[in-house]
Amino acid sequence: MKEIFLVINAGSSSLKFKIFNLSNEVIASGQVEGIDVSPSFKAKDGEGNVIGEYKWEEKDAHNHAMVLEYLIQWILKIFKDYKLKACGHRVVHGGTIFKHSVLIDKKVIADIENLIPLAPLHQPHNLRVIKLMYQMFPDLPQVAVFDTAFHQTMQGNATMYAIPYALYKEGVRRYGMHGTSYAYIVKKMEQDFPEFAKKKIVVAHIGSGASLCAIENGKSVITTMGMTALEGVPMGTRPGSLDAGILLYLMENKGYGLDEIRDFLYYKSGVGGLSEFSSNFYTLETNMDKNEGAKRAIEFIVFRIAEEIARLSVSLGGIDALVFTAGVGENSSYFRKAICQYLTYLGIKIDDDKNSKKALQINAEDSRVGIFAIPTNEELMIVLDTVELTK
């Protein structure tokens, strides 16, 4: 019987999945959206053809257990001639406990649970689905792949805040996120652009969640996200780095309590808050000419990303390559061009024709820095680790 591997990425209101064969090829993928409102399921085969759709009634109970059970039953029915070999899970935060991917057991589950305070928006949902799979298939090997693991090579200054050192020893430090994406970019550069792979690279992972990472010799040197997924550049609904005094102002003058502060930081800020129009980057970009808020938000985030690229080059002592990836980074030629225009003094010069035609390498011939637009593939990295750990 042929074997398949399942990769799951669980969010607060969505459940994304991909199914891989033994050749690491995607044979099916899809997601359940709107788990918290009115869930809908859609799946496609490896060639993009729709092979499954379902929508729950609004009166149905809406929870991860319900949709996961449906998903598993659908997989077992559609792939009845295959054996489910293992399941890999994306887990946002591994703290300093997890420096690499691990096979899941009861102790790992407990350790992941203890790290919830470091990623309260994401970790509970990652953990919920792990526990459900563990209950449904106690003998199925499962693997946790951590977004923070790639950044465990960061040292000294790159991991600290200027706060009492006792807190650092408690774990209040910089961890970084999107590590699975950065690990894929390193792998892709080694395969396709080996002349750059071991050099000084800044990778811009720009989507609804966004961060940047300085990489040298394939290792993370420093990244823009810190202890949680709030620091760094602005995101869809998160502000990125901001003066902590703003939070004091809101508490002292606006009466904000803990719940209001959390809501402000995770849901009310970012380009959505700044634009007062939309938190969707594509919507903002396509409305810049007719909406002042959209223009304001786009111009600000472009400036901040350029600023961070320059800052990360300081940690590297230079920059040999700039890589754009994730939803916005790999798809928006406007973003890439606008950011690079701020950085011409670093010898960064984009080729407009290559950029608009979605080439992988998009720098001009006379650019001192290689510029790339590379689609990320976090699920592939998850399945590679899952295969390796379940041999």
C-alpha cells in the first residue's frame, strides 16, 4: 500500500492542509475557513482541480474538532488505497526548549502548552489540533515543526532587550518567527543560486504577518520579530515595533485594560488601523490612487520595510542578496520596486522588466546586490522533517 504524509497548519479560524506522497509531491491540498463563523471546506488535487467542497450549516457547532473529524474522514475516503504514514504540524513558538523539529509525545505536548503565553494568538490553535489528532490516532507518528527553531542560532545582542537581566533568564528575550519559511529560502538558494547561498542575505517575509531575517552562511543572525509575533514591521492588523509608552497612554488616558490592549495590538492596528480602510495588502495597493488611507498605509509599510533591511545589513556587516517572499513579497512587483528605491545607496537596483514578469532573480545587471522574488514553501519543509523523523 502506498503511503502519504499529512501536513496541518491550524489557525484561529482556519485549518490548512497538504498531502504529500513519498516523492514529496503534493497530491492534495486545501483548507477549512471560517471555523468561528460558518465553516467551508475546499480541496484540490496536485494539479489544482477541485476534488472536494463542503459548507456547514450556520446552526452547526463550530469548532476545530468538528472540521478536523470531517477532514480526516474525507482523506480516508478519497485516499482509501493509501496508508497515512505520519502527520506534521506547524507550531509557532518553541521557545528555547525546541531547537529543531521533534516527534510529538505527551511531554512535548505539555512543553508546547507551557509556551502559550509567548504566542497567545496562535499556539492554542496549533496545540488543539495536535491533541485532537493524538486522541484520534494514538499510534500515528506526529511531528511538531517550530517557527522559532531556525532562529536558535542567534547569539548575544540579537536575543536581548534592555530590561532587567533576570527577565531574560526567565525567557523574556527575542525568539523570532517564520523560521520554517526562512529555512526553505536557504534551501532554495543552495539549490538554485549557490553563489549567494553562504553569503550575507536579508530575507523579507511579507504577508499579513511579516518579518525580516538577516542570514549568513545559511544561519539566522538576527530577525525583526522578537519575543512574540508583534515586533518588527507593520502587519495586517499588528503594529510592529512601537513606543511602549503608547500602551501606558491608552491605559492612563483611555481606560484600556488587558483585554483592550491585547485587542489593540493584535486586531486593531497594522495597516488596517493606519489606513482605516482595509488590512488586506492587495486591497490597499489597488486603491492607493483613490483612497488616502490606503496610500498612507502602503507608503508607511514600504518605508518601514526598507528601514529594517538597512538595519539588518548592519548586523551582517553588509548585504550580498535581498530575497522577497510570502504573499506580498513574492507577488507584488509594486512593493518590491518601491522598497528597493529606498535602498539604492546600498547598491540595490531592481530590473523593472524582470520584476514585472515575476522572474526569480530580478536585480539589474549593475546592481551590487542580488535581488530575488522566491515563493516560500513552509509545508515542504514540514513534510521533509516529518519524513526524516518518522523513518
